[in-house]
Amino acid sequence: MSKEGMIKVCLVDDQTLVRQGIRSLLELSDSIRVVAEAGDGAQAIETIPRVQPDVVLLDLRMPGMSGIDVLNALAGANRLPPTIILTTFDDDQLVLAGLKAGARGYLLKDVSLDQLVDAVKAVAGGGSLVAPVVTQRLLSGLERMHNDFTSLDRPDPLTERETEILRLMAGGYSNKEIANSLGVAEGTVKNHVSNVLSKLGVRDRTRAVLKAFELGIV
């Protein structure tokens, strides 16, 4: 995060009105600053590495280069900041594709100020936004869609503590928040999270949470 403690956000949406609406909401928060905007995917992949925002708010449906293309391009170059997908409707297939491409979660564009600020703070702090209610619905989409997660069919069983930590990850909590709630060091939580990812055979927290729901662990 930037020195003054402000969370720097980049907005990517092809609709000017949507960008203005979200910018005006974010400007009501004293801890978030919109540092850049992009009106299409090509502009996004040029702007994001240059301004290095803490969080990206990314529209999935854009003419030309889609939000998924942006995620894939930046993730492929190892330049993808924590990203929240913006969508106007519950488009399960597209949201799943976005999560698989590296997004930390998603929000509907008619989100409230509190939800938006909480979401930005959560992903800036290393958390994810795959909330249980959302994930259950997404999983019905997963059943209809070929599941190409790079993961093991039968993961190693998790310990009680690892399961507890995975449940907190599913709630969108960051390592620091998990450490505080369990009364352990943040480094200990990081080790547990690494073990969870390794046992589930997944690359990141979002995939771990989706995998956990799929297997009925949480």
C-alpha cells in the first residue's frame, strides 16, 4: 500500500458512467484513492503495470479485449495486482472464468458503498471475496462446466487447524485477520495456508476456497 496508508485503486470499465459512479462512491472513503481509470482492456494492460495500483476493479464484458483477457495478460506477465471483477448480472460462467484467471472475487456494479469499501480493503489486505453464499451458487455452475482446476482428485486430508483456517479464508479474511482471531502469529497462518494450498493441489487462495466448497470441506 502507498506510504500515506491510502489504498490505490484502478477502475477498468468501458462505460464512463459506471466509472464515474464507482469513483464517486470510493471518494467518499478516506482510505481509498482512485489513481487511474481505463476505458478498455488494451488501455488497462498498459495502465495497470505503470501505476501499480493496490487493487483493480475490472469489468468483465468490454468490447475488444475482455476482462478475462486482461486478467490472463497481466497474470501471464506476473503483473496482476489483487483484482475484483465487476459485473452487472450474476453471470456464473464468466465469473468462474475470471476467478480461474486470477481474480480475488467479484461484485455486482450496484454494490453499496460499505460493500465496495470492505471488498477493496479485504483484497488489499491479502484476503479474497469468495463469500459462501456466492460460492454455493457458483458451484452449481461448476457442475455444469468442465472443471479444469489444476488440482488433485483426492487431496490429502487437512488437519483440524488447516480446516479452520480454510473456513476463515472462505470468509474472505486475510492472514493477519486469521492470525488475530486464532491468537497465533501471522507467519504461522502463512505456513498453514501454504500447507492447505499444497494439500488441495491449487495455486492460490481463491482456488483453494472453491475447491473446499466443491469437496464439501467448508
